[in-house]
Amino acid sequence: MEKIISELHFKAIYIIGFVLGIPILVFVISIVGGLLHSLIWINTLFGGILVFGLIAIGADGVWYYEFRRSEQKIQQALDNPPIHLCPACGNEMVAREIEKKGSLGIPHSDLSIECPSCHTQFDSYFPFQSWLVVEANAEKNKDFAWLYGGENLSRDEVVLIANGKYTMNAIQKLRARALPIISDGDFEQLSSWDPQLLIKDQNVQIYLNPPNNSWGLSLKDAEHIWFVSNQVTFAEQRTREKVPYLLKLDNGIFFITNLKYGFIGRIKNLDKKLTEITSIQEERLRLDVFRKNRISAEYFLGLDAELASSILEGLTKLL
């Protein structure tokens, strides 16, 4: 195909050169003849034809440059796909070109990378700035289709997926699915999950499979850490001229174990049983904990309140 196009391109240049040769010759003769008045109109005519021919050659050169550039971009995309192994089933994926032509016959092909086993598919359209995940109705990739089906992903995001990691949008979906499960206390259902998927705050550590790490806390037998957050502010409600406000008392660590929750600061320490909690409220980065024999809540600011609230609710249901 490329050979045929090259031959046509050569013939086009040959014909243009032949056609332009006659007016160029006349133009030169007219100049040598002393620019006779009787030949001025001929000189002007063929001079115009010469200019037109030069413009045509320039346009032809631009077309050929764009043609080759498009071909090279398509070939590079085929030779270097962003993913080789299927992220849904692990089998080798196959890249293929879907030939298309743009304006003036310039190649604008689409690319498709498909898994022959589970039919997970990534499609990209010229000039391949994003990849569309095509859903396939197969049991092997239903979770993958739920995470990414119908999404346009950048090349970097596809590479991230190829390396066994998740995009930010996928993490948000996983978190939205997991939080209700945690709130119900069904932690066993999430035992195989990577807890880091649930974290959107770098100051937080969560342990779905509790380790021996005590974080320096005084723990009882069979007691273990579930949630720890650094740089948390402890506050209590005060009233000034009958207007309530939050008074920030200390900064430190907020923690949750399977038996208690607490706070460790420079001047304020708190260590209360989960059985004392009467209700929990969360508002973005603020966790409000109400407990027995206390009118106002204890306020913890600057933490992932949504995640902490879900863990507290789930653990209290297991008591």
C-alpha cells in the first residue's frame, strides 16, 4: 500500500514538473529577448503560472508530510500499546488497527486492544489521546467493567491499571462500595481488600486485618488498632453571648480500637469505651462523638470523618 502511494506521489510531481517546464522556458526566453513590449503579456502570464505551480508543489509537500506523520503516529501506537496483559484475566491482549481516512486521504485510523479470552477491550481514536474501556458481558471481567466500563482513560491511567493499581475514580468507587459494608460491621467481607484503597488522607492508617502494631498505646489482650489519624484537633463546644462555637484545645492523634476510641495530645488525652457511644455524626473533616453522661459531643477536626464514622459504627455493632 505504501509503495503504491509513493509511486503515485512520484508521478504527480513528475507531471507537475513537466507542465511547469514549458512556461518556465518561455519565461527565460522572454527575459533573454530583452523583455520586448510585445512579449510582456506572455511573460506575465507564464510568471503567474510559475507562481501557481510553486504553490502547488508546496501544498503537495505539506500533504505528504502530514500523510507520513499520521502513518508514523499510528505505527508507533501499534508498536507501543499502553497495556499488554489483560487486567481482568491476565491473558495476552492483541492490538489491531481499524483503518480510516481523514480529509485529503490522510490516515486517521482507530486502534483497539482486546483480550481474546474475556473480551475486555480498550479503544482509542486518532490521535490516541485517550482510551475508552469497552464493557464485555463476561463473568471474568464483571468487576473490571464495573470499575472502568465506558470510561475514557489517559495513557498514564491505562499504564497504572496495567501495573495492578487503580485510578482515582476507581478508588472512589471502591470506597463508596466498602463504607456501607464497614458500617454494617461486616469486616470479614473486606478481609482480602487492600486497606489503602479506602484512604484519601495521607495522615490516616486503617487496618482491616488488625496487626500487632500498637502505635505505643496501652492495649488489652485481644485489643487491636483499626484506625489511626495524625494531626487531628480536639475541640469542645463553648458559648459566648449565647452563641455556640468550637474551642480548639489540642492537636494530636485520634485512634480507634475494637474496644475503644481516644485522643493523645500534648495536654489532652482521651480514652473511652465504644460501649459509651450513643451517636456519631460526621461532616466532611469533622467527627462528632456523643457518649453517655455527656451533654455535648467531643469534636475531632481535620480527619477522614466519613471513614472514621463508618468504622466506629461497624465496631459498635459487633459488641
